[in-house]
Amino acid sequence: MANHKSALKRVKQDEKRNLRNKAVKTKVKTITKKTIAAAQAKEDTVKNFLSEATSIITRAAQKGTIHKNTASRKISRLTKFVEKTMNS
């Protein structure tokens, strides 16, 4: 465990950030799964899910939770999957 006051503060800050980042990453995974499920079921709501997923992933990248290239890749693959599934 940390001994200095500044190190103790760092530990607290890291715990907070860890929880916040975990929540955001979970949100990204959940909306991605919902979008994929909606696309496979060929539901009408898939466009809404895709739009929401894009928004959540972009926000995660802006906050620094995930890297911007990772966000771009996730959005690209998800969009490609939805288009392919809905057109077939």
C-alpha cells in the first residue's frame, strides 16, 4: 500500500477512474450485442440501435476510455455487419 499522501490520493483517483471506465466499456459491449441481435433478427429498430451504439462508442473515445482507432474500428465493423445482415 502507498505511504505518501500523494500516492494515497493517486490510489483513490485510480479506483474512481477504473470504475468509470469499466462502466463505459460495459455500456459499449451491451449496446454492441443489442445491435448485433437486432440485425440478426432483422428488426426495424436496428437503425436506432446502430445510431445509439455509434454515439456511445464515439463518446467513450472522446473521454479517453478507449482509443480513437479502436472506436473507429468497432463502429466500422458494426456498421458493416448490420448492412450485410439487413441486405441479405
